[in-house]
Amino acid sequence: MWSVLLAFASAQGIEVRVDEQVEVVSIVSYLAMIPPYDTVPGSSYAQDMQAHFDKHSDHEAVRQMRRAFRRSGVSYDANMSFAVHLTPQFTMVDDLSLLETRWDDRLARRVAEPLKAFVEDANFDEFWQDHEDDRRAAQDQYQVVVRRADLQTWFAGQFPARKMALHPGMLVWPNNYGVSLAGEDGSPVMSPVVQVSLTPDDADTSVEMLLVHEFAHGYINPLFDAQEDAWLPQARRQFRPVKSQMRGQAYTSANTYAHETGVRAMEVLYALDQRGPTAACDTARRHADLGFHAVVPVSVALDTARQNGPLAGMVSELGLAFDLASAPPARPINDVLREALSGTLVARQDGPLGRYVGSIAEQFFIPSGASLVEPSRLDALPETAAVVYGTPESIPGLSDLLIANGWAVGTDRIVGAGGIDVQASALIVALEREGLPPIVAYVAADELDLIGINSVFHGPTSYVVADRTDDGWVPVEAAASWPECW
């Protein structure tokens, strides 16, 4: 695969090709029950794969892959990194310098050793030939996007020129993997593996951005790693308050978080170059809402650096870029509400407010698994995302948490960070808690002012200050959690 691939990529641009090694490793990883390969897409291809290969789950190749998972945690991108480092004879290529770090040379070669026998024993060639039409359809879908976007030209304007190939993974789902390998001359070959269930078409810019993201990993990861000391301490500080949010996206370390921030910054620059500042800002906001609060300053640092030529070597101000976002803004209220639907709902359960909150709980929270509890000290709550209805006095600890987040709720005024000082009766706000999931608080000086508060539009914002009038609720002040942008 790899030597033919390199020659083709050099002469013709980006080759789009379903790869035998990728498919075999995906099948063996499925049989070894390694996540996420243990869950296959609902395609006829995947169903045929199960019918053809399930009886080979005790093969030595499967046992070796399962052993590697148990000993070294090889899963997700590690498996696809291993796949692109295989030759057509299912031996490892000589240069393993870009192989994912959960592998070492000895482990990779031991797992590769029985793969050729698996291909023969499981009659993989018959399965491969029977699904030629499926492979061609997947290749054609992505070829449309590659042809339109000319990503190789754009990346060549940002980084030293590299050979590029794209592998639609027939069994890769629901993730995509920005893996690469060292070519014959030692230069990286960008070889991401992407899922085929996206069915891209000529108008699908989201798939175009996905390819920018996955190809960017091959450029950004080594660029950042070469200057890790300049940004890692800052990235660690940035990572702590969003750790639970990152865990939900399978990003478990500050290093991975920084790489993802850099890759998403390249998405912002691509949007800036192709569609202008508004599109760049929209892209940055989307990633900030996912917890990547440094994406704008990192984008600016990379944008400044690329003005002096291809991004290589040191990128000045990279550490500062992470520092500039060291105090991330509050999350969007909707983001916390989604977590809290199966978390905790807090309100006094007697009186008009209790009846109102109870009706909401019966409709939305309890069916999703949330528990409705009487107010006690906030620090005594279960360690879940929570939604709180009450006054600063009715729930011990709520006033202190509001103050810690820059808010004060009085009888006729609400004061907040950034100079907010307005006459209003209620506040809806996402509040961060040190070392714990955040909460959404519906707060007023009088509990009666909170009845019907959910009718105020507030989901995509991080706070809303609202006033209750004779004509109903009126939003007075609101802000998204989005960063300043171009």
C-alpha cells in the first residue's frame, strides 16, 4: 500500500482509497472487542463483515490484538496508526517514528506477525472482491470533496509540502483518525482514516471541514510537540476547568487538548481563507462552546506566524495564546442542561415554586433519570451537573457560588461581571464549580418571580438577566459564552 500510495500522491495530489490494511485491522479490532471498533455501523457492508468473520474470533491475530489492548490500551487512533504502518505483506514498515505512542516496535511487530495468516485463514480476499462496489462508492463520495476543496494546495500554503492520502474506513465509526506515517525520505505522509457514513456530496462543507481537521493533525501534532515546553504548563491550566467536558469527547490529557486546539485553530484559518471573517468567527465559536476556549488566540498566533512563511519550527506566542484564555467563560446554559437531565434538580418542593418545578421535573428531568432533591448546602449535592431554582438565601451556598462567578442578585437589581448592573427580577446563569460539574441556577430575590422562568429564551447563552412585567418576561441582558473574534 504505502510505496504505491506515496508515488501516486506525489504525482496526482490526494489519493482517495479504501485500504486493505485499514480494513483488516478494523475487522481484527472488532473481533477483539476493542473500542470503538466493537460497535460497527449499520451498513450492509458491516453486516456482511460480521457474517463472514465472526467465526474467526479465536484466531491468533485477534488474540494478539486483544492482548495489546489490555496491556497498552491500543484503541481508537492507535489502531488506525498501526494500520497505515503496515505493508501489503502485513509487515511493519521500517520507519515507525510516527506510530502512535501506545505502540512500541516490539509490540507492533508481534501484533502484525499473525495478520497475514488471518487474511488467508479468514478468506479476506473473497470478502474484499465481493464488496468492490461498496469501496468504489465510498471513494467516489470523498473524491467529490477532495476535488472541490483542493486541500493539498491550501495545506502547502501553510506548512512544508507533504504527500497526502485519504482512506475511507468502511468500518470506522463514529470516529475519524488523523494518522500519518514517515515516507521513504523520512517526511510525514498524511494518511487520515475517515468514516463513510457521512455520505458527503458536492454541497457538504461540513465534510470538507472534517477533512481539514483530520489532515491538520499530521501537521499540528509534530509542530506542537517540538515546542512542548513553551505551551504545556499553560495548556494544563487551561485544561483543568474543562476536564469533564473534554472527557465526554474522549480527550483525557492536556497534551491531547492542546493538539485538538491547534487542529481546530487550523479549521478557523481555513474558514477565514475560504469564506471570510464571519465564517471564521462561527467556526471559532462552535469550538469554544465545546470547551476549546483558547482556539481564537491560538488561531491568531498561527495566523501571525504563517505570514512569515510555512509553519515550521517555533511558533512564537504559542504559550501566551493558551494563557490568554486561562479564565474560560461560562459554558452555554444548554450545555449544562443536557448533562443535568440525568443529574440533579434542586428546589423547595412546597409552595408555588415547588409545584412549578415539580411539573418541569415530571416532564423533562425525572424521565431522563435526574433526581429531584430538597435544597441543602450546594457542597452536599451529588457530584453531577445540577439545575437549581431558588433565592440566594433559600439554598445555602448559592450566594457564595454566585459571588465566586461574579454575580449578585438583589431585590431590584442584578449585578454581574463586565459591568452588568441592571434593574431586573431574575437571573439564569451557568455557574462553574471548582473540581465539580457546573450548575444552571434560576435565581431571584423572591421565589414567586421564578414561576414560569423557563419561558425566557436562554439555551445558547451563558447567562440571561430577565424582568417580569405585566406583559410577561422580558430579557434585559444576555451573552453567549463565545470569545471575541475577528
